[in-house]
Amino acid sequence: MSQKRTRYAAVGTGGRVVMFTRPIVGTYQKDAELVGLCDPSEVRRTFHQKALSKEFGIPPVPTYADFDVMMKEQKPDVVIVCTPDCYHHEYIVRSLEAGADVVSEKPMTIDAEKCQAIFDAVKRTGHKVRTTFNVRWGAGPTKVRQLIEQGVIGRVMHVDFEYLLNTSHGADYFRRWHSHKEFSGGLLLHKSTHHFDLINWWINGIPETVFAMGDLVFYGKKNAVARGDETWTRYDRYTGVAEAKDDPFRLALDEDPTMREMYLNAEKETGYIRDQNVFREGVDIEDTMSVMVRYRQGAMLTYSLNTFCPREGFRASISGDRGRIEYSEEHASHIITGDAKTDGYTGPEIKLIVQKLFEGPQEISVEVLEGGHGGGDPLLQEQIFSHAATRDPYGRSAGHEQGAASLLIGAAANKSMATGLPVNINDLVTLNPSVKLLSDLI
Ligand SMILES: NC(=O)c1ccc[n+]([C@@H]2O[C@H](COP(=O)([O-])OP(=O)(O)OC[C@H]3O[C@@H](n4cnc5c(N)ncnc54)[C@H](O)[C@@H]3O)[C@@H](O)[C@H]2O)c1
């Protein structure tokens, strides 16, 4: 007898949700069913409803402004949480309480209190939360994990990780909700959660102590004026502003059909302005960050994130007691739009070098697969939606505890930046103290 289709509902129907809704009604339609789309914006929920019907020939998916009504009417098995980061915990807890499991976009949440609320709700209800760390699933990151697991460089002692965001993709975080800590937790939550998770997973480590510094030195009005770029500060937004015509940071919502239909046409409803000037007053997140982490098994991490670089990508140097791995990716420059075709890395250029002690360097080739995030997105989608997903030998799925192990580095870093002191993660939220390996966390 065939297994009943899993009923999915999604909350937060902005740019990202298509990563989940399209495979449900497309590739995995035999195993999965999309029973509801919830968002405060009628324009955005209807946009996705119509787009899915048009592309996949399905009847209109029911849409809801009220989450509780959707839960009551549709009784989904799983809720996909795709709202701004600050609301993730609300919908995770409400879904668990209503009897559903959850698939949450990263970061699982943005601070320790909200994380604890999720832990408590999981314990109370016995339902599950999956955090979608799609970067783990890319071909390059997976190869690095494989080499470390095989013991090629021995026991990992240190990781040096530098991430570069450019003035296109990086700037985009300063145009909208991400630019306020209240909504995103800052980029050490919103963005670095990917990187912290990747490192946790690579070295199979649980972070213990965190020290951080950060500042806003490029974006925001004050910085632009101080460097002589005052002309770029004279308007609140870019769309329809003649003065902004030659501004290299300009994003015009009316020049892209998806941007226009999803964001410009919805402004009157919710007041969400997608193209605010990156050099305006009120930006309160850091654009330059340095973090140090000590892991339970002793390994150390030095990490940096810069958001106004001329190019985009990352470089990781991993030192073990038998050798070293150097890994780098360069990504094409892009602005995240609501369009799935451009929302994600396009064709990363990967370089992977392994050098054992007393030997020469060896370059290892990595075959990049088709699909977003270096081929990671389709693999992750299969694991989430297929009833016959192949067993993943690399432990790339993450539950709420592994989701927390990443976000708590960011939360601890925020606290460290505020106090000037190192922060012990277990003073924020207790991650199972009796284990040392990330793979021992759910
Ligand atoms: N894994 C990745 O690579 C990746 C990439 C992009 C975004 N994301 C994540 O996806 C999530 C959504 O990001 P996005 O780029 O789609 O943002 P977005 O701004 O395009 O969409 C957010 C949607 O949430 C809705 N919303 C706002 N407040 C809400 C509330 N209180 N309740 C319900 N819905 C609400 C908005 O109306 C909007 O439609 C974020 O958590 C983000 O971190 C992940």
C-alpha cells in the first residue's frame, strides 16, 4: 500500500519559499502535498499561488493571512517556516503545539531566549524541527567533510575562515529587514549561521566559548558622508528616483518583473520597502565582524565576515595534526531576487588543496552538481520531501540542537560585542553537556 502524501504548509511567502514549494508540487508531488500558504501580504501569497498553478498546472493552493486558521483548516503534517528570522521561533513553537513537525529556514532563530523557547516546545510536544543548512549539501563542502572524516589531516586543531560578501549581494542585506538587529539578529546570525554550521559539521565539533568584535564602517549614512559619498545618501530608496540613476548601489524594483510583482506591488499592504538606501540613517547591524571560537574538543576557529568586498566567496584553512586542507570558493556576483533562478550561488569556482605533513600539496578536483548552492539544494530537497530518500552517509541533516549549535555562536558573538567579554555558550542555552561531537546532537 502506498504511503499517504505528507501535507506541507508554508509561512512567509517571500523570495525564499520557492526552494520548498516548487519541489513539493513538482518533483515530489507523489510524496508531498502543499496545503496552505500563509503571509500577511495578500499580494505575495497570491503571487506564489498563481505562479505554482501556472508552472505546474495545479489548482490554487489555499492561502491564509491567519496562521491559526490555516493550521485548523488544513492540519498540515509539516510547517515550512520562511519568514524574517525574528519570527521563526513564534511559528516553530505554534506549529509544534498544533501537532506538526517543522522545517525551518536558517538561522533557526536569532537569540538565546527564542532558542530556549524552541527547545522547550520540542521537549513538551515530541515533534521535530529540521534546520535547512543547504551549504552542507554542496559538492565542495561535502568533499572537505569526507577528507576530514577519513583522517587525511589527522585531528583538526584550528580553522581559519574568511567570508567575503560583495557590494551587490552584501549590500542587499542593508536594504531591508536584515539591516536591523531586531529582525535578523545581525549578520553573525542571519549570514554567518551558514558558515558556523559548516565549520561545526566539518570538524564534528560543538562550540563552547565565543569572543567577537564588530562594527558598522561602510554602510549607513555616517560612513558614506565621512568618505565623501554624501551624494549617495540623498534619497530614502532607489526605485523611481532620478537622482539615483548612476548610484552603483541602486536596485530598481520596477525593472524586474518578479521584484515588481512581489515587493513593489505589495508595499501599500505591509509597508515593506525592499530597496531602501544602504546609506540611510538607522542601519544598526555590523558590516565587518571578527569572531574567535573554542570547541569542546579543543579546536579553535578564527572567523571573519566582510560585506563590502569587490568580489564574493570564502576561504578556509583547516589545520590538523597530520596536515592541512585549504579550500576556497568564488561565487558569481548576484543580487538575491525573488526569482529561484538567481536566488543562490551560481557556479562556484572551487579550489581544494590537501597537504599532509612532510609532503607536497595535492590539488583535489570537485565535481559541482547542477542546482542552487553548488548542487546542494536539490539534495536537501530530496531528503526533506522524498519518502524514499537515499540514506545520507555524511550526516548532513540538522535538527534543532545542531541548528542551535550554529545560531548560538552568533548569539554569543552579539553578547560578546556588547560586553567586550568572552561568552560561554552553555550559559546561554544548554547543549547536551554529556557529548563532545556535533553528530551526537539531534
Ligand atoms: N538558506 C538560504 O540560502 C536562504 C536564502 C535566502 C533566505 N533565507 C531565509 O529565508 C527566510 C525568508 O527570507 P526571504 O529572503 O524570503 O525574505 P522576504 O523578505 O523575501 O520574505 C519574507 C516573507 O515573510 C513575510 N512576513 C513578514 N512578517 C511576517 C510575520 N510576522 N508572519 C508571517 N510572515 C511574515 C513577508 O510578508 C514576506 O513575504 C529567512 O529566514 C532567510 O534567512 C535562506
